[in-house]
Amino acid sequence: MTSDRSALTRRGLLGATFAAGVLLAAEASPVEAWAAEGDVTLSASGVSVLASVGGRVAIRDGSGTTRSAGSKFQIKDSAAGIQLSTGGTPVLTALADGTPAIRMDYTMPAAAGAVTVAGYFTVSTNHVHLEWHVTGPSTLIPDGFLFSRAIQAPTEADAYVPVTEWVRDAGGGIPYEHTTGIAHASTWGSLHGMFLLADSRQAWTNATWIHAPGVVQSDGSIVSTADFFFSDKRPSATASIGTAQDLGIEIWTEQPFNLWAAAGATASIHVQVANGAAATRAVDLDWWVKDFNGTQLTGGNLTGSVPAGGTWDHVISVPTPAAGIATAEVIASYGGQEAFARTNIGVLGAHTYQSGSESMFGMANYPWLQVPSADALLDLWQLAGVNRVRIAYDGGPGLPPAEFDARGMAHNIELQPDLTVDDAAAATWAQANTDKAVAAGAEYFEVGNELNRPFNTGDAAQAYIDKALRPVRDYAASIGADVKLLNNGLAGMDEPWVENFIAGGGWDLIDGFAYHPGRGNFTPDYIPDGDDWDAGATGTYWNFLGGLRKLQAIMAVHGEKEIWLTEAYACTRPNGWWNDTYRAAAENVFLTLALAKAEGIRNVCWYQFHDSVLGRPQVADPENVEYHFGLVNRDTSPKPSLLAYATAARELDQATPRGWLAFADPLAKGLLFDTPAGEAAVLWHRADGYILNPDHDPADRNFPAPEVWEDHWPTKTGLSVKAAGSSLTRVDCIGQRAAMPVSNGRATVVLDGAPRLFLGTDLAANLAA
């Protein structure tokens, strides 16, 4: 299987070649240039650029109104640090091909050393192309370059909008998104504008600066590039047209998170096809929508005329799925070229939870992507059963504690110490951060995160006690703080670290034990053979139930503590054997939570809510494993994992664990619970083993994943179970319910590797001894 996934893109990365004359208009427009009293100007249809002495560069619309203005360029150097230009001198010039241009020679401070920065700005219809050429020492850090701009009198807040493209994997499996550019979009009523770059970090961008990473050229110089467009179209269409691509497509719904409250409602999927070519195109549009079971809910095709530099809008209507979730794919094609896009739609009805602060269900990350709003996000968290957030404090990332207090949601805090500091610095950190935890009203203070490196060695335990945990405990005791302490959430159940932690006196300093049960291509109930677990990137150390059993054995000797799984997950990196498929992830989310409930875990904080990386929200990154841990997709539509989380939270909200079940067939597995509605059992069967994606090439991380509706458990096994009444209800991992026939007090259920909940059982006699 190829690992060069970029070869499949239609357009490649932005920043390659931008076509002039096709930009948002079918015809080229003349470019005018003039200079007066130190100011120089270039203009084309719908746009002009005014450059002034001092470095100011103003972008104006067709009426001459300034919409963006900036005057500085920033470089970063490993020796000289961050350096900002202090002025600039503009002149009219021309590029090598004769294109009129403005050149701005920036004045750099003496501290920058032998650095030169020259900006080149050109215009075409509704478009400004900006380049900054930097020369200097080898210590320059291109990723640290920025340019200044201030948007003048916008009518809405600026938006950071990754522009993505769906591609099909050459090695087979499911398609995925990658990012083709980053748009910083602005609005002035009906007029829109955006700076488009090949890459740009939101975390390094603000109202004054845009992150514009440079690219090293063959001659050693560094070039940063951006393009500005005026448009009346969405950023994705503006990018497709502005970069002269033949076809682009975007799909979305107007419903937050693409979620509806009930099956059978009409979902409207909006489609926009963009034609970046210089001629009108007759584009074929094909679509299908399939639910979790593979049932096609709708499909169709039609042909539409898309004008040059224009768009075609269409709406697909489909009933919301009774199966809870469905995948939509829409394909635009012309002359053998194809662009396509996917999204999910789902159903998640209202539910009233009863557990309150005793709820086991939490979220590991603060709500950092508040799309479409903070209220909408917290509404969904509570709808799905989330009742605790791991990190909340005033001035911190995400939302302040008061937002959670207002909703009756519990909140903790996690803060990271430095284990290399001296004792005085350690004491200062402990005081400041314990005060922060107390001020936040945190119920638990998790002192650090994954400080057990190198894994499975125990090397870091004593330093952690001395430099972090004991100083916090001592200071908390001195001020009478009632905040409870958790150890740093360990990466994996690191038995050597725990043994050294106990030997060093750490066990008596904590109120609960926190760890992160990392899991690879194993089902959550997998327990590796033996004790010599490989802690490498794809080793058996990364398992769920086996690690929990090790911790329980330790507690049986040294004393019980509350168990906190402060990061649990089901990663869906596409077409990788070590990671879950979308269907397996839903099954594993549900089974992970059911196992945690059965084993008396105090809280499970799920890592994380969104597919994205902090600081680069919604920037599709298929190869980055950190990107794929979310319960919702990049476009905030639901993954099956979200419904699995909600199903577990709803069905197990007030469940009391009775224990594990044992059957004559040793491969039949089960957990028994009492619920307010009666007895319930989670049942599954391990005829197909505990290893996911078992027929992979261990030398290649890639593995073609099946579509979400494809059943990956070949063996089906019947099991006769005793029923408490005349009916039995089966609930699958995403909440689909079905009535099971009961005869003579028993029902025959068909099991495989997917866990299912059965309501109305009478299986106390099958409790394991």
C-alpha cells in the first residue's frame, strides 16, 4: 500500500501556482499602477493595493474602501529571537514575466543581523497575491514568520477556516480528508474577503498578525506566500475558484452537529459545486446516503451547468435515520475528473439523566472548539451524558468553572509541573497551582499528565513525588484545602512506576489513582498473556482490561483507591491496523464504558470530543494520530462513537454492577447490571478473538478499513438466555433497539464480537464465582 497519500489529491497544496485572470471572474481585468508622494498603487477589477512609506500595505475593495491594512513583517531566528520590521519603502516594479508589482523593502532592526525582507504584491480580478522574500543566516526559523494586518470595520468576527479536500486511498479502504489551505475569512455585510495560505496556525494568529510560515527555496532564501480574495462565496468555493481548479465541492447542513431529535425528520444536505475553470461546465452530480446497517436512505443523480468562476447549489432531502446515524457522499464529476465530499447525519433524542455528580461519564479536554457556540457544545455534551470536565479554571483554556456550575456539571483541574526544577521552584509551583485549583472549585486536582516516561521502567516515580505531588499535598494541608488529589494520569498502566511510587511513599498522598488505558488493535476486554508487556508504539502494554487487572492486583495489596481513567479513547485514524475502524470504535467505546461501569471506575474522561488538534482546529491531518480521537468529525458531524458514548451513558446511568457472567461456552462473555428498569446484561462472544485487523502487514502501518456499515465479525453464535418476563430488548452499540422473542422463559440471542445490551434478562444464576 502506498504511503504517499498526497499523490491522490486533485489540486495539491495551495502555494504552488495561482492562475491569474480566472480569479472569481471569467475574464481578466487590466491592471493599473501609479505612484505619488511615496505612495504606490496597483488596481484591478474589484480590488486595489496601496503601499506607503513606513511599510503600510492596504487592500481596498472596488469602491476604494480599505478593508485590510498592515505594516510589519515578523521573522524568527534561533539566535536573534523574534524580530519585527520597523519600516519599509515601496516602489513600482514588475515580475520576471512582466506582471506589474509593488515591491516593499522592509527595514529590519540591527538585532536581526544580516536579514533582508522584500515583499512583492500583485493584483488581478478581486485578488491580491502577496509574497515576502527573506534572506539571512541559517538560524532563521521559517515556521515562525508572520505578517501584520488589521481588518477594518468588519460586520462579523473573523473566522479561521481550514479548506479541505476528500481523497480516496490508493491502497484501498475508506476515504479521508486532508487540508489544502487555511483561510482567514472576514465579512463586511454581503462582501466577504479572505487571506488564503497553504498553512497557518490559529494559535499564532490574532487580530493583528497572521501566521505565514515560509518555505526554503533552492537558493537558500525563504518565501512566505498569501493570497487575498474578495468574494460573495463560501471559503471552500472561493479557494477552488481562486486557485483555478476545475471542480470543488462542499456539503453541510444547517443543523448544529448534523443531529436531529427524532428519526424520520427531513434532513436537508446542502451541496455547493465550484467551477474554477475558464469555461462553463456541465457537471454530473451523484449522491447516496447509507445508515449504520448499510441501508441506502436515498440516492440520485443529475446534471447541472456551472458557470466559469461560479458555483452550483443543490439541496438533497433525506429522512433522518432510524438507525441513528448515516453517511452521505456527494460526487461532482466532469470529463473524468471527480471531486467528492462526505458528512454524517444522526439522531440523538432528549434524555434525562439521574446520576448527577455521581455520574461516571466525563470529558478529558476542556471544550476548546466552541462551534457553532459554547452553549450549543455544552448542550450536546449534556445530551450525550457528559457530566464532568477534567480541566476548568478562570483564565485557562476552554470555559471557566462558572459555565459548568450553571449547568450542574462537575469539574476538576489538571496542571503540569516540571520535575527538573529545584525544591524552591517546586514549592512555588505547588503553592500557585494549588491556589488555582482551590479558586476554581475543583473537586479533584490531577497533579500532572503522563509523567511516567520512559514507560514501564518506573524511573520517574521518585522525582514526581518529590517535585510535584508531595509539595502540593503539603501546601494543601497547610491551608486546609479540601481539594482531593490524583496522581498524574499515567500513560498506560505502568506497573513499575506504580510500584516505585508506592515504595517512595506516594500512595498515601493521593485520594484517587489516575491513568490512561491506551489501547491499540485489541478489544477492550483483552488481557495479554504474561507480565512482560512491550511498551513500544504498537506493544501489548497498550491494552484496557489487562492494565486494569494489574492495578486491581496492586490495590488488593496496598489498599483501595478510587480509579480515574482521565483519558480513555478509541482512535479512528483512517486505514491503519493499529487503530479502530469507525464501526469498531463505536463498539469499543460502548464496551470500554460498560467494563468501566462493571469494574467500579469512579470516572472515565473521554479523550477527546472533536477530531482536531489543539491550536489547529478543524485542520484535517490524516497521518497525525492525535487528530483522530474525537467523538465527532472535523466538520462537527457525529461519529458512531458519539452515539455509542450516549448509549452507554443512558443505559448505564443508574446501573449497579452485579458482576461478570459465566456460560458453558467459555467464549461467551457478559456483564450483569441492575437498573431501575430491571436487570440488564451486556453480552458478546470472542469466537473471532481479541485482535482487531489481525491480517495486517506488521511492517506497514496502513490497512484498508471497511466502511462503517460493514460487519467485521464473521462468526455468529447463538446463546440461550433466561428472560425475566415475556419480552427481551436488544440494544446495540449506537442505541438501535429490537424486541427479541421469548419462549418458555428463554430467548436465543445471536452474539459476535460486538457488545450488545439486553434488557429484561434473568441471569443472576450465571454470575461468575
